[in-house]
Amino acid sequence: MNWDSPGCFGGAAPDITPHIDRLATEGIRFEHAYVNIAVCTPSRSVMLTGLYPHNSGAEGFQRIRSGTPTLPAILTEAGYLCGTVGKPLRQQDVFHWSVNYRWQGTGDENRWRRDPKVYRRFARSFFQMAEVAQQPFFLMASSHDSHRPYGGGLSKTSHFERAESSRTYQPNEVKVPGFLPDLPNIRKEMAGYCTSTRRFDDMVGVIIDELGKTKNVDDTIVVFLSDHGDNLGSHGLFNKDSLIEESIRIPLIVHDPRDCAPVHDTTHVASIIDVMPTVVDLAGLPTPGSVQGQSLAPIVHGGDDIPGGRAAFIETGPMIGIRTPTHCYGMSFDLESRRPTDNDIWFYDLTGDPLELHNLAGTEAQPELEQELRQALLAWDQSTPWLQVPEHG
């Protein structure tokens, strides 16, 4: 889901996300939030480990390294009931879910998990289980919406567990992104995307509704985000391995009903790597020393600043980059030597070029800032480490 698809971030169509918008009116809405890798599975691994992909081991669809602290493992040890429903991360032995909803049957995972009623049924059961056990809980709900294939309602294909969206958008109702031509097929694709996004919002709505029926509604932190942007063809790219805005920028809302004034944060830069330490911090638990993200709890509770809260670092494919509220700088690296190269460098001033059409790298436009961002990116590279040749080859 792209960062500006929900209504509270601009909206890709009218009244597209009423439940997410309501959540935004109660919590912190981060204007500048980014993933640290623009691919679903490694991105969600970053979210649950607080580690960059090259440090957790999940640079693609690999398993995270054994022994890596994870959010559900930390919460389980602290006495939480931890459940997951929807698009799976699998690796149950390392993530330590207490309850994992599994659909009956087998087949393409895209045939499943697109029915809000399923999420309602599981959420209700999960919350009841936690109440009976008298345990605090953590529920991760991951929808396939708004990922392709968008689809409509129930299919005749076996195990195609889909429901109609609460609203079906027509091509003339949607916004066409500025980087795409306004053509009939583009509008048709966007209408499918928006309908899928509305069905995702339906899922959010049923979970929040079931939460509201529990005794814990006023003591439960809610975090909403996407695992990467939509990348619906920006710059002619249909792959997710890129540093463009439509790949890396996401919507992010954090609501802590115990102490959270509604704020639209336009100052700080948040990353998906910050989710794990933020939740651990808000839960009052110690954060593992290995974690590379930072807690956003001070902002959630009305603070003005957090150390390092002005940039996000991204690694995706053979590229690394740094994103600030106003600029993006990136470079490629050589796969054989795993060292930065000067063959492909990107430097965009997003204040005047939000679609990233004019690469300023190597020009006289903003040479001092370009050099400053380059040095910050290389310093991050040295501190993680990321591009260094592995010790044993």
C-alpha cells in the first residue's frame, strides 16, 4: 500500500479508508515513514527483529538467523499471548507465535486471507483466549490486500476465500498518480487497487471492532503500517527492488490510548525498523542490545525529538540509500566486490521534484548537501556493516 493511499494521507479515492482515518484522528500519523527494504517478507522481518536485512539474515525470502531476538519471542517471554493471522511469515520456530491461524487446504497463498469475516472470527477467538488465560496479548494481522491480484468477490476456484469489498471503485473515481499516464487501462488498474485497499480497511475495521468488545480496548497499543509502497509503475519500473518513493514510503500510525495526543508528525523520519523497539518500549520492556532501530515512544507520548530521527536508511537489491524529509540519495554497489560504485548515483530534491524526475547527482545544484548525504550513507554502511566482504568469503 502506497503511503498516500489512505484518506488520512491524501487518499487514492473518495472515502477509501474510513477505519484507518479514524485511527489517525486518535494517534500519531507520521508523514515521513519508510521501509528499510522494499520487499514484503524481508521488510516484515525487519519490523519484527529491529535489524537491517543483512544483519537478520533475511535479505530476500531467507530465514532469519537462529537466535535472533524477535518481537513475539520477547513478548512471549514476558507472558504475552502472541497470535498472527493473514499473510504468513512462517518460520514459527524462530518467531515464536503462540497462535497461528492456518487456512484449510493448500495452494497459491494469494487465494486466501481476503475475507474480513475470517479476521473477525480469528480476532474474536484470540481476544477471548487471552481473556480466559488472563494474559496480555499481541496480535499481528497481515492482509494480502492491497497486493495484486486485486480480484473481486468469491471465486469458483477451490479455496479462493475472498469477499466483496464494502465499496467497489469505478475508473472515473480514482486518482491517477502523477508518474503514470491518465489512460483507460491505468484507471481500471487503479480502480482494482482502490477496491482492494477498501477491503483492507474493512479488515482493519472488524479487528478494531472486536477489540472494542474487550476489557482491554483502553489499554491496547494499535500500530498500522504497510510493508512497502505500491510501486504501480513509477519511472517505468514494475519491480520492487528500487529506492523510489513508490517503493519505500509507507503510511504509519501509532496509537497508545494511555498517553497519546493526536498529532500529524511532519518533522521526524520513521522506519519500519523502529516498530519493534517502539512496541517493546511502550510495553515497558527492555530492548535487546542488538536492535538497530530506535523507539518512537517519546514522539508518541508528545516528545519533541529522538536521536537520529531525521533520516532513514534503505537497502534493496544492489542499492543502498538515505532518505530525509526533503531529499533522497542513493548509490549502487558491485555485487562481486560488494563495494559502492560511482556508476549509478541518485540525488533528488523532493521539495521541488516529488516525482523524482530530475537527478541532481554530480551537478552543481546542491553539491554540499549531496556530499553530506553521501558521507552519512557511507558512515551508516561502515557502522552496520553492510557492504564489507564477509570474513570467510
